[in-house]
Amino acid sequence: LDSKLPSLGTTIFSQMSALAQKYQAINLSQGFPDFDGPDYLQQRLAYHVAQGENQYAPMTGVRSLTKAIAQKNKTLYGDTIDADSQVTVTAGATEALYAAITALVRPGDEVICFDPSYDSYAPAVELSGGVLKRLPLQPPEFRVDWPAFSKLLSKQTRLVILNTPHNPTGTLWQASDFAALWQAIKDFPVFVLSDEVYEHICYNPGGHVGVRSHAQLKERAVAVSSFGKTFHMTGWKVGYCIAPDYISSEIRKVHQFLTFAVNTPAQLALADMLNAQPEHYLGLPEFYQAKRDRFIDALSNSRFKVLPCQGTYYLVVDYSAISDMNDVDFCVWLTEEVGVAAIPLSVFCGQPFDHKLIRLCFAKQQRTLDAAAERLQKI
Ligand code: PMP
Ligand code: GLN
């Protein structure tokens, strides 16, 4: 078959999880918790199933959920969102990203992203006939070089894709980054896709700053989030995007023939959860910071060097004191020989990325993290 994506294989997340299973390694690779989400959320799911809420949901999302999302963002960020015309519930953030890219990118359009970048962006851009321009971010800060960004902009630029809090590096965009982005693109007809799935897992005192905090950018932006991260239920695959009416209506044209609608009882349960227990997502920074700090502490007795982590549930560590293998080989070795699975950073990059850095997921029970740290301390 003449493949539309000839160079694409299976995602690194599936590969590393399979390898972890094969070698019975502790799996700190693919990003998912090894504990369950809140009881209340599970009870509400069972309740709505029992109530017979088992048929198609409205195409754009169950109304109680789109309203709860708008309300949450009003309370948390002071953002005014029209639940009916600006929120679209999708099958995970992955679908929101794909639908937004498909709706916005035309053949020949250029799309700028920042490397390391999440692995679903590039294939979606390619399938739309877009051309990806990757701006490398340099460790350990991984901040955007704005003059270099401006050089990448051209008459063909259609979309900029960013991610904050950032997977895999744990860095955050600040208000000054959004101001710089606006200055750079304001005279170009460019849209912004902001992947904010870790918005509630953010450790800096001011909290998450999203694209919609910028008054002008938000008129051109799609903000994407996911309940998988927020409620420890990555398998539920419910996410959403927020965009102005004129962009939302285009995204919905794609969404209605990609999935049409999303799991009804899960949406109803998530709406109940958002309304009844805001303390859950408000408590996530404290919850994950305790895990992060204890894990960092344990790794301080190892030869790994930990990079700063301001958000997400990933730690990037430098293994250059241990090995001069490349990061992919090192992750395979670590899984097979040490019994800990991790993700190499180079797989998030389009250009050669010659740093000795890997990603460890700390969304794990304490005993899992302690057992992993014990193994990592020995090498
Ligand atoms: N974007 C980023 C940065 C992610 O890390 C993930 C998955 N963890 C997604 C998007 C996809 O989210 P979902 O599982 O809701 O599709
Ligand atoms: N987003 C998760 C991660 O970064 C993986 C999601 C997936 O496996 N597609 O690990």
C-alpha cells in the first residue's frame, strides 16, 4: 500500500509499555496513573448508566458538562466562555487536537511547533498536507527563542502549536511568552493551538497561564484540555476544546464525522464531578508535588541529574554520568536490565536531539516510586 504516513511506526508509548510488560519492569514510561480516580466519579458513572443515559450524546457535548467546563474556567481564570457555541467535548484531547488541526490546516500551509513536542501533532499536520516547522527548545530551560521563532514565520504560516504545562519537560509558558507570541504573529493570519491537558498539574504559585489569558490571542486560539489527567482516568478518553464561535464551528464540522459524539454516561459523570468536588482538581498541585519531591529526593542518591519540573507528572533526568548510549538504547537497556521503563526525549523531536535525557512518569503510588528509585539508585 502507498502509505500516507510512510515513516510513522507505533507510538513510543505503546512500544515502551509493551517492553515494560515483557520484562516485568516498573512502568514509568507511558503517562498514566497506577491508581484509580475518585470514588464519586465512578459512582456517578454507574448511576447514569443505571438511569438509562446510554444513547448518543449531543454532537458538541452533554450540556451539563459544557456548562460545568465554562463555569470552572470562569471561576478559575475569570474567562467568559459560551458553553453552547465555544466548548466542544471530544474523545480525549487527542481528538480535539486532530479535529482542530484538520479544520485549520490546508495543503501547503506551514505549522510551527516547539521541539520536544507531543507526538500526535506531526502526523495530523502531515495528513492535512501541512508542512511542520520545528523550533528546538534547549535544555535545561527549554524556553522559546523569540527571535528564532520570528524567523520561522512566513506568509504560509497558518498555525502555531504549543503545550503548557509541557510534556515532556515540565516547563510552563508565562504571560510574557504569550505577549511575545502575540507581538510576533499579530500581523499574520495565524491561529494558535494550545495543548493545556496538564492545566491542573502546575506547581508554580501563580498557577497555570493558558492561551485564553491573553485578550487578543484568545480570539484566534483553540485551547485543549483532557479529563484523563485531571481525574486520573486516562482510559475514559474524554477531553474538550474551547475556541471562539467562528473556529469552533469549523472544528465541529470535523468532529461530527470523526466521532460525532462522546460517551454519554462518562460526560454526565464528569459534569457531576466538576460541580460537586472542585477540591479534587484544586488539590492536584499539592497531591503531585508531594510525589514529585519525594521522587526527586530519592533520585538525589543516584547518578541521575534531575531537571526542573514546574508542571505535569513527568520528570526529565540526565543520565550522562551513567552511560554514553543514545537515549532510545538507554531506555531499552534500563527496561531490560534495571527493570524501570522510561521515555527517550529524542522521539519528541524532528531534528537530531543529542542530549542524554529521559522522561520518568511519577503519577504512581508511593510504593511504585520507591521501588523504582531503589533500582535507579543502584546504577
Ligand atoms: N497532549 C499531551 C501533551 C499529552 O500528554 C496527552 C496524553 N497524555 C494528550 C495530549 C492526549 O490526551 P488524551 O489522552 O486525553 O487524548
Ligand atoms: N500522553 C501520554 C504520555 O505522554 C501517552 C498517551 C498515549 O499513550 N497515547 O505518556
